[in-house]
Amino acid sequence: MLVGDKEVRARAPRVDRLLRIVCSEEELPYFVSDAATVYDVSSLLEREILAKLVGAYGTPLDPTDLRQPIWKLIDRLDPG
């Protein structure tokens, strides 16, 4: 099954900010599909991802939130 990136592209600036929070420069992805979760792009531990995102956005999160596709997660963190 091929998955596109229509939803991610529609939120590109907000997704880019999230990626820069949870990814090092060396691991920034070239492509993020609509099905990708934060676990697919970051090598950080779950607790580190949660701490960085809560610190950056001020929105409480739990591990189940990180299992959402990145575009859904960014809509929760930064509705735009």
C-alpha cells in the first residue's frame, strides 16, 4: 500500500517545527508520509519525545498521542 503526504504537505511549516523539535539535524527526514508517526522519524526515547513536545507546545500528551500520524498530532499540538 502506497501512502502519500497530502496531509503532511498541507501542514508543512507546522510539521517542520515538530520535526526540528524531535529530530537531530542528521536524522531530519526527506519525506514524511501521512501514515508516519513520531516514532518513525525520531530516535529519541518515548519519554524524551514527550518531554520535548510538552515543553515546546505546552500541551499535555501521553504515549498514545505519539502513535497518531504526525499530521494528526500536529493538529492537536498546534491547530494553526
